[in-house]
Amino acid sequence: MDNRPNLILLMADQFRGDCLGIAGHPDVKTPYLDSLAADGVYFPNAYSACPTCVPARASLYTGMTHVHAGRVGYEDLAPWNYEHTLAGELARAGYYTQCVGKMHVHPLRSRLGFHDVRLHDGYLHAYRRPDTPAYEDQRRADDYYWWLKGELGAAADPTDTGMDCNGWTARPWMLEEKYHPTNWAAAECLDFLRRRDRSTPFFLMASFVRPHPPLDPPAYYFDLYNSRELAPPWRGDWNWTQRAREAQHSYHAQTAPLDPEFIHQMRAGYYASITHLDHQIGRLVSGLAEEGLMDNTVILFVSDHGEMLGDHLFFQKAKPYQGSVRVPLFLSGPERLVGRGVRGDLAELRDVMPTLLELAGAPIPDTVDGASLLHGVDRTWLHGEHALGQDSMHFIVTRRDKFVWYSQTGLELYFDLERDPRETRNAIADPDCAQRAAELRGLLIQELAGREEGYSDGERLIVGCTPKTVLDCVSK
């Protein structure tokens, strides 16, 4: 009998790092996630170095930096050809591997080393275009959509509300709660527990699309928040200038509403989606307990990136600010396997793969850049970026501060995160911050030296270089 621990990667999409009860959030309620985190190790300084779905998941699946994975912005339809993947290495080590929910890879049905995938990617525009080959048509490839039509008829479509999959509008789910994709994913995970091979340990990636928009939680959850007063978004002394410029050039609807009612509905819908997700995770945990699996199962919870949610007048992700780049992360399980407490290590998505491989007793490939979270992570700073046309940016973040550089305009920002965790003051021009900002700028200059875009010559940052979303190391 193989007694190695079962491994569960609980993955949320667009879940802010501060939206947990254990993180001290004033409004959102996450009782089941808080309980799991209490039985493990919580990492409050966890980040997504390239904060949109595709590049973030590339780092998570491969253990590589976003640069080595070759994805430094969002681009669909670029092939995923990686020699080593998290699921592939665990399968090679004898684990039975299953993904339920979102993968967001190309081709859509690529298993990336999983033995089986029950797929729901959310609404992916690129895979619904008329020129998309039939075998890549999401409406044929996505298991949730097929299931929903089987339950309710061929005309059933969760997009009938007209709400955009990247929009800030919010309203209750229009169907019975059991048909919501969050409930579907939890049910599929429970079905996996029923039909799994009990002679081997398993790796389950439970990958939920929510709280990514559309913000359409069931009515019970929406009502929990819509009738309450909620804390307002964060604002800073630099917001209006930056927001106005990006509103003119952004390729996405990344500016938040200004109407107070819309702001309230947006935040209520987002928090409600989180609490709904939390309760469905509780449903999965109950299933694990009924199967007698909790004494030998490790759960790692993380999201691919955050959500600005009106902070600094922005919505969505791909920004260098805490709402976008900071993610929730904890390990939960038997103390003998994961320990207990809160650790301030500067963690990143690339650390997930080596952590789970170490728990499995599997070798860690040389291609992996991340570090196992089972030990102290020796990382004092982290480079992040996102290519987004005129709004392309880079940042250096440490446990105490952050430097931001917009590559197309040369705009620089510096935040003292110890004194100003909400990034309300751009201190780049403050005399007492000049030396420290210069140090972080120097780190970025060295990090970008030699990059194919030409961002740095090793001595200075070069403004106006053409950004790329996929580097030459990824074959198109």
C-alpha cells in the first residue's frame, strides 16, 4: 500500500490576496477556507508575477518564472509545449492525477500530464470565433457546457444574462444553484473521490472559475452582501492621472465604475462569489472527511492572480498593484507534513510545483525555478510584469516596498508597503525614499538586461520598446 499523502490543489481564479477572513478582511466571509488555513501554514506575502490567467498558470504548471515559461502577457492560441509539468511529474511518480475545472491551456483539451480532465474554462473569446477550428471550439470542448445542455436542453446557456466574463456588472445567478459552475466543479470533485483508484495516492486539481466574472453568485449569497454597507475601494494621491491615461489606451475595460451603486453591486457580487466558493469548498472537505482522507491529505490553496475591484479606480488584473498581484496562499494538512503557523516568505506561483513534488517524494526537474514552501524561501525580492500595449509594466516587490515602471511611458511609482500597504501615496519623489527607489530600479535594470524586447542595456531602463506577450522561447 502506497502511504504517500494525497495532494489537492485548490485553485481559484481572480481571488484577491486580502479576501480571506484570516487576512483580516472587513467584509468577506470565508469560514471553510479560514478553518483549512488554521490547520496549516499561511503565506501572507504571496504573489502572481504575471497577473493574468495564461501566464500565471504557465508558471504554476511548470514551476518556471514567467520569463522562462515564455509568457509575459495574455495570449490565447499559443501552444503549450513544456517538457515538465506538475501533473506530469506526479503521474510519473505514481500518482493518479485529475483536474476538475479551469485549465486555460492550448489546445483546450491538452491534459498537461493529467490522467483525466473534466473541463470548465469559463468563457474564452478566442475559442468561440468563427475562424476557430471545430476541434478547438469551446462549446464542444467544455464539459460543463455539455453537462448543462444535457440537464436543461440544447438551448441552455449561462451567458443569457448578457453579463460580460470580464465585466464589473453583478446580479444573482438566473438558474437553480445546483447548475452554477462552482457547484458543478465541487460535484465533479466529489465524483472523482468515488471513482478514484484507491490503491494509489491521488493529485486532484480543483480549479474553480469564480470569483472571476461574471459576478453572478446564487441569490442567497448576493443578498448576504448587497444589503450591507461595504468598505469603499482604496484611493491614492496618484490615481486620477494614471486612471485617465490608461482609460484612453487600455485594450480591456479595466477602469472601474464611478457610480456608487455600481461600485457597491460590483463588490457585493465579488464577495458573494467568494463566499459561495468557500461553501462549496466546505462541501468538498466534508467529502474528504467522509472518505477518511483528511489524516493523509495535503491541500494547497492559491489563486492565479487578484482583482483590482475598484481600488485606485481600476477593475480586473494585469496591474502592478496589490489588488492585482497579491494572491491567497496556504498549505493545510497534518502537522507532520506541513507544519503550522504564519510565514512571511516572499512566495510566488512557481513555488507550487516544487512544494507538491517534495510532498510526493518525487524528483524536482532542473527546469523548475521555484522553491518548496516546506522550507524557508530564500527570496528577498521578486520581479513581475505584464505586457499590455501602452499599459505594459514591470515591478520589483519585496516584503516591505515596491517599485513600478511603465515601459511605454517611463512612469515610475514607489510604495512603502510597511507604512502604506494600500499604496495610497506614490513616494517616488520623496527625498527619504530616493535611495531605496534607486536600489529597486537597479534590480529591475539588471533583471531586464539582455531581454529580447530591449528594455534595458544593463545601465538604464529604455522607454518605448515594443512589448511582447509571448517570448521567442515559446514556439507559436
